[in-house]
Amino acid sequence: MARGAGARGAAARAADEGRDAARRQLWVEEPAVRRRMPDPVRAAAVRAVLIVALTLIQAVVAFLCTLAGSWLAFPMVLSGVASTVVATWAALDVWVTRQVWNQRHGVVSVPSSTARRQRRERRRARRAARSAGRGAGRIRSGDAGRLSRA
């Protein structure tokens, strides 16, 4: 009797698992930990990775040509030096592109951020100081009828 109940329980569990598997999705979207890179920065990064990869391949080929004593060793070493300069330039291009993007498009900030509130307060203080400075230099209403005291 206990065996029959256990067999039915196993069958019921298997049926439940089958239903759960049918409900479970094949692909589950998870929120990204980091924001996606802007398109120009990503393009510069991909370009830099490709150039660095080709430079490393070229360095290995130059090394193997040197070991083999091939006539191609010297031109490969020279082009390897040139491609190292280009790879450095590409890496700097990623950095500069990222800096330019951040400068042009700014950092996304929350409207209630502390920095924004402080900037607003400084602006108000400057405006108040300017308007107070302007008011001191103006003609007073009591002297409005006369142009000079002479």
C-alpha cells in the first residue's frame, strides 16, 4: 500500500515538473548591471580591440619569422613597431571619445540631486547679488525730478 502511494506521488511530482517546465521560459531577461556604452565609444572600442588583436598576431608572426631566419623577419618587425603605435592611438581614441561623449551629453542626474540643488542656490545668490548691485547704482525715486544737485 505504501509503495502504491509513493508511486502515485512520484507520478504527480513528475506531472507538476512537466507543467512547470512548460511555464518556464527558455530565455529570461535580466537587468544589466552596467549601462550600455554609447555607440561612438563602443565603435572606437571595437576598432581598438581589432587593431590590438592584429598587432599581437603580427608580433607573433615576426617572432616566428625571426626564429626561422626568414627574410620576412625584418619587415615584420618594422611593421610591428608601426602597428604598436597605431594600437596605442586606437586605445587613446577610445579614451578621448568617451571623454568627449561625457562632456557633450553630460551625466544623467536625478532631478533631486544635491549637486543640482546647490547649483540652483548659487545661481539664485548670484542673481540676488546682481540685482542688489544694480539697484544701488540706479537713480533714487526722491531724486527723480532733478538731474543734478547743482
